[in-house]
Amino acid sequence: MLAALCLLGPAGSARAEDSRPSDETLRSLQERGRTLFLYLQAVERAGDLLKKRASEGVRPDRTVIIPDRAGWQVVFLQDLSKESTPTGPKKGMVQVAETTFSPDAGQVGDLTIMDPPHAAPATAQSYARALEQAESATVSRPDAGSPFEDAVIREKDATFTVYLISHRDEDGAAGARAVPPAGSVRFGRDFVIRLAASGRQVLSVEPLHSNATSVPLGPRAAGQPTLHVHVKGDLPFPTDVALVLRNRALAPHLVLTPRFMFRIDSEGAVTWLGPNTLPQTSASGGAP
């Protein structure tokens, strides 16, 4: 039944149509999810590029991605205050390397290493502060902690939004990487943290998924969707879109909220399928 629904267009009663999310809401959701995916991809590919130059001894402790009209800037930073010398800790954040990232091609450019490092641009420092504050705001939570991935986005009003996905083990063991069952993707243990324009003040910390679900990537019948269930909220999350884009074998992927059903395709497009008439008895995921 769900496989057939996945292939059909939006459906539902007139009452459901009245309460359905607007096209603008869905476009905004999928665009934010794509931006999150591209940010994480940029960090990963820039990190791989830096590893190829490992012999040059550049070891940044922070990477930030700054969107620009001419392409995305990838800035590698080092916080000197974390290093001790015979005369005490140094001060300031320096830029040790940089490259570019093309969101259209998904490729990084040439790597430039600063020798010697120089003071980091103010914009890069504010992005780094926002990430650091967001990480500090979630580190003590039992459903968060390191290791993790995060992405920072500057909003139109100059405030920051950080999305953080924790890979901490399910039992909360510090430093243990959560390993979902082989060949699966875990949805959950993710947060959205909002910060003031300075990057120093945390305005809110909000968990997204209230439960963690591992969804298998294994073979399934042609056209059969994968799915996971949201216990609360009416919409998929940007992290849902980002994970489907990162693991396209999940597509088509259904997200069942208490009120609605949605489909996320392999390009990250989100489609409202209608009201959710299925019993919400399980938070498990997989293929229906």
C-alpha cells in the first residue's frame, strides 16, 4: 500500500488539503536540507584534500564554510589559545589554509596553505564561534556529545543556525562512535541551535527527532520506499533531506508524521502525500 502511495501524487480529503503545508514551506525545507548536505560534503571533501598535503604539517582544529557569490569559501582555522608554550598560551584564531567548493559540481578547488598562518578574517571567526558555542550547549546532553558533525548557516537577519548530528554510541559511552547496523542509516540524535549575530550567545537549543531510527540500505523491490516515523511535529526535518541526499539508495524515502505523509526523492525534493491514516504504534524504520 505504501509503495503505491509513494508513486502517486498528493492525495487526501478536502479537510487535509486545507491544512496541508504550503508549497513555499516545502521548498524552504528542501532548500535548507540541500544546503546542509552541501555544507557537510564541502567539509568532508576539503578534509580529504588537506590529507593529501599532510606532509606539510597543517593541522587545523576547525573548518568553516562561508557561502559567497563566486563560490563557497572553505577556511581552515587553528585556535592558538588551545596551545601552550613556555610563556603560556597564545591568543587568537589564525587561518592556516583555504580552498573553494562548488555546490553545483560538488568539487573543491586548489588548496592554499598560509605560511606563516595569519589572523583569521572576522567572518570566519564569527562562524567558528557559533559552532563552538553550539557544541558546548549540547555536549552534556545524554542524546548528544562527540563525535558529531555540524554545519552553521548565517540567516538573513545575521543570526546563526547550527545543525548538529551526534554520532555518540546509543548507550552514551563517551567517545564511542555510534555504529548503526551494517548497511543502514540512522535518523535522529540531531539538534538545531540558534545563536545571536555575534556567534557568542545561544538563543535556543532544540532537538529535532525525539527518537533515533536505523533504516536499512539493503536491496528491496523496485519502487518500494524506505521510511521512518516522527513521533511529533508535522514536517520532515532538514536533516532528513540531507541524509537522503547523502545516501540516495534510501530514495524514495517516506517520512510519517503524526498528521501527514511525505516523500523525499533522490534529489531531495519533498512531496506531501496526504494525511497519515496509519497507526503510529512504532518508531522503527525500514521498508514497508
